Amino acid sequence: MWPPKWLYTTGLAGSISHSVTGEVGVLDAVYLSRVLPPTKVYLVIITDDGNCYLGNVMFERSNIAKVMYDFLLEINRRVSEIGSIDIPLMNENLGQ
């Protein structure tokens, strides 16, 4: 599901809000779940006010999660830009 729901992790003291929704912030880090099979990709974003949030995207198949993880490792973009990218998933990566 896109965009993920964001969970506040850390931020600047005195920040106005610890709650964000939607396509906000810049992608800072990407992690693939270590639970087998790895069907979740975790995203860490930093908002314009310096707060960090964690979200995740779930996939039905672990090979699709791995393709997405690899793709997202290579980009450092605003979450709103990521949501509009057409991602070419090659058949050999999907096991078709």
C-alpha cells in the first residue's frame, strides 16, 4: 500500500507535530525484512522539519520485495517522487 503509514522515531526538540501522513519527506534509508520469507521493505524518511519516520511496504512475494528493495537503495528522492515512478520489474526478477 502506498504511501505507507508513518511511525515517528526521532526528531528535533520543539517540533510542532510528530504525526505525518501521505507522501512527505525524503527517503533516507531502506531495509529488507530479515524475517523469512522477506516480504516487507522498511523505509526511513526525514521530513523538512528534521523528524524521522519509519514506514513499511508489504509484498505478496519475497522476490518482488527484493527487487523493490534493490531499486529503492539506489535513489535518494522525495517520497512524493518515488510514488510516481514507473518501476520496470523484469520477468526474471519475478520468477515468471
